[in-house]
Amino acid sequence: KLVFAVVFVFAMMNNAVAQQVRKHIQDGNEAYESGNYTDAEVAYRKSLEEEKELFEGRFNLGDALYKQEKYEEAAGIFQSLAKEADKKELKSQVYHNLGNSLLKSEKFEESVNAYKNALKNNPDDAETKYNLSYAMQRLKQQQKQQNKNQDQDQEEPSEYAKQLKKKCEELV
């Protein structure tokens, strides 16, 4: 009888925690849908205090952080979720959101890789295809700018600089 009572008490406590977690997720979803992303973040974090490995709570927290332009933090969450997602559709969504977070952080090469991973799991996702194309375009622009900057660093000195150098050498 004692074992049954202990098991019953643990089951009831577990059920109460699960209900509280569900309530926090619902509160977060309502806040998110109304555009109050800060309150959504708070509610999702509360759900994770109760059950820290809850995939849904972490995924939604990543979304709320993204909407608040906390792209680096959102990317970190999506990065960890990508390793855990077990279904292709879910993995695709996680990689898509990771790509978006990285794109906003101007980490174009990483965002391209994230979008490619999303498409491996859901090749028909038109939005991800579009975002991949855009990220690739931005990556090319970034690389072109870096090459231009390197070329400028290696340019021949101006006539003024040459004359100034000559005068300095004469003084020495």
C-alpha cells in the first residue's frame, strides 16, 4: 500500500507539473500571436524552468527571440534543436529558422548551409528555396566586398604618398 501511495503521489505531482508547463506554453503562444514577443519569451522560459528539455518550449522561445531581433541567441537555440529533431519536417523547420537567424546576423555562409540542410529534409519548401537563393546572393556580395577591400589594401601608393616618402628619406 505504501508503494502504491508513493507512486500515486509522484504521478499526481508529475501531472501537475505537466499541466503547468502546458499553461506556460499556451500563455506564450497567445502572447506571440498577439505580437507581444517579450511576454511570449517569458512564458516559454517559465515552461523550460519546469521542463528544460521540452522541444516545443525551446523552439517557440527561439521564434520569440528572433521576433525581438535577438538573432544570435535564437540561432544558438535552433542550432541545438537541429541535433535533436527526429522527424524530417521538424528538422526542416528548425534548419529554416536557424538559416533565418544566421541571415539576420549576416552570417551568410552559415545561413546558406542551414537552408541547404532544411531542403535536404523538405526539398519542396518554396520559402526555404527563396531564402537560400537570397542568402547565396548576399554571400556573393559579401565576398565581392571583401575582395575589393583586399585589392584596395594592396594598391600602389598615391603620388602624394610617394613624394612624402621621398622627403622623409631626404631628411634622414
